[in-house]
Amino acid sequence: MDVRVTPTAQLQGDIQALSSKNYTTRYLLAAALADGQSTIYYPAHSEDSDAMRRCLRDLGAVLEEDDTKIVLTGFGGVPKLLPENKELNVGNAGAVLRFLMGIASLLPEVHFINAYPDSLGKRPHDDLIEALEQLGAKIEHREGKLPITIYGGELRGGAIKVSGNISSQFLSALLFLVPLLKEDSTIEVTDDLKSKVVVGQTLEVLKEAGIVIEASEDLMSYRVPGRQKYEARDYRVQGDYPGSAAVLAAAAVTESDVTLRGLTEDSKQGERAIVDVLRMMGVPFTHEDSVIHVQSKGKLKAVEFDGDAATDAVLAMVAAAVFAEGTSRFYNVENLRYKECDRITDYVNELRKAGAQVEERQAEIIVHGRPEGVEGGVEIDAHYDHRVIMALTVVGLRSKQPIIIRDAHHVAKSYPIYFDHLKALGANVEWINS
């Protein structure tokens, strides 16, 4: 379905931030890898986290859920995919695919289907494939892309090298896997390592699950003892900064009095940087006791920002910068090109359709702000990307004419009630048939 976003001058209200998708998927996997029963309080509900739930059930975990928690009985270090069901469907969830490619290597044969050929089906996984082959897995693939079949079972620990130049998710997949192997292992990250902050989240969850990993200060090398066991325990999911970044950007570009609850000040989520960026842009707000209160007049200043540690908030930051006084630059963001779509070229092209003045470099987005607003009055292609949908909605709130965002239902990948939340704040958004 499509969404029509009509210019909206004011936003006002009080909402609760969604739970973190990144922490939910990691807690689910850690709980599944434990023997016994774990409880995850306040898990996220989105297509990505639902994909992890579905696949873990297929691998032998038992999940019981109510309004506030998941009680998960894990399969321990031995997933149990039934012989007659050798396929896993991760939907369009890249992180879920990569994490489970690691764990699936413990099984004799697993086939990952290509359910989204125009999105996840285009994303490369070569670096993880090469690393898993170093451990002894044999993998069939289509030039590093889905569909992928893994023949594993007899993996060997040892010295592993993995590139971090495309995605940190490859490293996170290995960090979940190698503690279960018989041998001790070392992991050396070659090239660069994108999104180090997200690796920090993985290490945080693994430590909570009782896994011992020695990481170098720069997160480029690791020593991992083998024969470890995940501990069954209770987890509590914190509020989600990546999704909240779009809501905060919407509040920043309008006249607003918006309160957003559940975002801890000391969170290790890199996208917490949205708070720092809004402060640099001159947005009036407070952040105390996990509550952000924005009281904006819609007047913003340009910024320069290194987006590597806050990848999933960059598009929302760019949307706010479209209306700032001056030229903003978001740099060190090349890994945006390897997401659900090319979040630099594809996003910039759609922004231009709406009337924004933006440029791209290989690893940069440059925004020449238009405080007077943009023209709008166009249909925009979301490229099946939830972050693009959310960010383009922010732009639509300050367009002079409504914009239509095609296939906006894909926002459910991470934030199913995004438009409900915006409506609750007074935004003029409505679903329309394609």
C-alpha cells in the first residue's frame, strides 16, 4: 500500500518508543542457543524480529509469548532443523540471515530461500561465506547472494579472518557461532570495520549470556575460547533509537511539543547520536530519565557528521537537514549502499524528486538546506526500504504539496506502527490503495 503525506505544521503528543529491533534479535538468538528457559521482556514486534522468531522455531526453539514477554526454551548448541524441512525463510531481514548462516553451519544442510529478490536478494554475503568456509562449511550461492545452501556440521575452530568493509553483521555472526566450537578460535578483522558500535551491542548481549570473548580495544581482533555454553536467563529490551530517530526528526522540522519515552541516556546504540545531531542543529529539547521532550519551532542549522556509528539514523538526519539553514555533510557512510537498497543513490534521487537540493559522493551525502520547504507534489519510490520510507515521510511534512510514498507498508520491517504514532502526534498521513 501507499501513503499520502500532507504538509503538517504542528506535532504534539506523548508516545512510547518501540523496543529495540537490534537487541531483540540478538536476545532471541542468545536465548535459543542456551539450554533451558529464558525470558525476554518487552521484545520488538516487526518483520525482522518476527523472522528471527519464525526461523528459531524452525530450528527447534519453543517460544511462548504474551503482551509483555517471550518465554523461550532454547535448543542449546545444537539446532534441530527437521530433515524434511531444510529451508529457512528470513524474509527481508539481512541481519537475521547473516546471524543464522553462522548457526546453520552447525547443521548438515540448510537452504536459505530468496523471498525478496529485489531487496535482500541483491545484497552480498561473500565475506561471511568465505569466513564460514575457513571453519569447514561448504556453501552454494549465487555470486555471494541468495539463494544460499550451507553444508556444515563438522566445523573446526582456529584462526579466522573476516572482512568488515561491507558490514559488521558478518563479524557478529561469527561471534555468536565460534564459542560453540570445540577448539579455541581467533578472529581477525581485515580491511575496515563498519558500524563498530553495533559490534559492541553484540558483545554486550554475549556477555549477558555468559559467553567469554576477549576483544581488542579497536574491535579488530578477538580471542574466543571454545566449548562454551550459553546461559538461560532473563533479558529486558531497551527502547529503539533507529526508529525513534525518524520521529525525532519529524518533531524537529515542525513546530512541535513532542514527548518520546523509553530512550535511555546511556544506551550503546550508535543511533543515540540523533540526540547530539539535533542539539547541534539547534533543536530545543531535554533528555532526562529516558524521556526526550522536543519543543521545536522548525528552525534548524546545518551540521557535519560522521555517520558510521549511527548508520540507521543517518537518513532521518538527512531529512531534517533538508530544511536546515546552510549546507550539511554526512560522511563515512558508504555502508549505506549495501542495505535494503542503495541508501545513498536511491534515497538522494527520491529527495530530488521532492525538491530537495542534495548531492552524493561514494561515502557522503551533502544537503543544501531549504528552510522555506520543498515543493513536493510527487510520487516517490521507497525501494522496499523501511528507513527510506520513514525519512521521506519527514520530508513530506514540510513539503508545500502532498507526496505519495509507494509501497510504504514495508515500514513494517522495523516499525509497524510508525504511521500510527505520527497520526497520534497530529501528522496528516493516510493509507491509500496502490
